Amino acid sequence: MLVILGKNGSGKTFLANKLFDLGFYRSVNYTTRPRREGEIDGLDYKFISTEEFKKNVAEDYFIEFKKRNEFYYGTPKQNIKCNAILLAGDINKIRTISTEEVIPLYIDADIETRFKRVDKRGEPNGVIFKRFHDENFSYLYDFNGFFIDNNNADEQALQTIIGIIDAKGNIVDRSLLLSNRAFLKRKIDVIPEVKHNEMFTFLQFEEYLIRKIMLMFDVRDANSHLKMIEYYYDQIGEYLTLYGIHSSRKSLETMEVDLDGEKYQTDFQREKILRRK
């Protein structure tokens, strides 16, 4: 069983739909967020109200659910089937009821590619900033999985996935299996260049910095937690000063930054940093 993971704008939903078109079974998750242009109810997601979602939670309908960007997302228990392809979800909870191996399929696109894709949706800057800021603290725990490059507009990523699984969804090629730690090491080889506007400049460097912190510090050591926070804000402050971007520390774990004439609140999301599975 493959669980498709990836940050916003990585193209994970597009690839899941492509696999569905080819005849693979694809789990359709539930969400309370508004339907975007071009999305189909029952194919991309099952779009329901918050009241309906909470009713399903109370009835233990989901194997896992979460709240992201003020909206709920959930995976129905009935969708956990042999050789299914699931879109996102808590891998460890899925493993508790699955009788087969559960392998993450992480769809990777660099932040510049993802930022351009998300920006085309026309969402407010504040929504985009929070989404990317929050996701910079995601997928940092170590796991073994397939890491698929989806930066290009062609279907090379789809072909790579098809080479990993057979027509029934069984894994037939494990040569691309990699640890997330090894993946993170690859992603911090080069300090990112300044491109586009100030908001993108901040988010791009933050993603790089958080990944670097995960490799520098032992998060299992409680004595390192404060050091991580201080290192994060020291590095962020120096980087922003270098490019004339104003910031001010508001508390131990929060900072306010002025980006493109607007103020944004950032927070060091320790609970995500400490997540180990």
C-alpha cells in the first residue's frame, strides 16, 4: 500500500488522479475546505461541511484526521484496502489496521515550483504565507520511502511511480527507497539564492534552515531544544538583515517579520520538530 505525501503545490493530488485514471484504486479523503476550480466532488475529495465532518469523527468513521489551514481532512477507515493508493494521512495509524506493508511515496517539488503553483490559485498572501510557513516544519521525522521529483510539467514523475508498482499496486522495484534523513541532506547542499519577493525569500530560507537544524541537533535530547530555537532565530535574523528585511522577536518562540509591506507572525513549531514518526 502506497501513501502519497507531499507539501502544498507538490502535485500529489494531480498524480493520484492520474493513477486513478490508469485504473489504480485511489482513496478519496474527506475535507471541509472549499472546492477549488476544476476539482470534482468524489474524485479529488469528498467535500462536506464542518458539522458533517465532526459528526463522522464522533462516529469513529476516520482512521485519522487533522486540521490544516483552518480546514479538516480525514481518511475513512473503509478506504484502507489491499494495494490501495492513499492520498496523505497518518502512516502509523494506517498501519494499525492494514494487513499489508505501508510505504510512503513522497512527492517532491522545490519551494519555488510549489510557490508558483499555489500563487496561481489567487489566495490571499496571508493564507499562502501561513500554509508555507507551517509546512516548512512538516515531513522532518525520519522514515523510509520513495521520493519522487515532480518539478517538471511533463509526466516523468508519473512514469517513475508506474515503474515502482505493477498494475495491481504491488511494489515491484525497491531500488529508489531512501531514508528521509538522506533526502534532507541532499536538499541542503546549497544555500538558496534570493529570488522573487520578500515573502518568498523568507519562506525559502526558512525551509532550508529547518532542514539543516534537523540534521544538526539531536531532537531526542531535551537539552538541545532551546539551542535549536535560538539557532533558528539567530540565523533568520542575520539572513533578513542581510537583505534589509525588518524583523522583531516577540517571545521565545515567535517573531514578527515585515515582508513586502505586510506584517507576518512566525512561530517555531516545536511540536512538529519533535515528532519522530
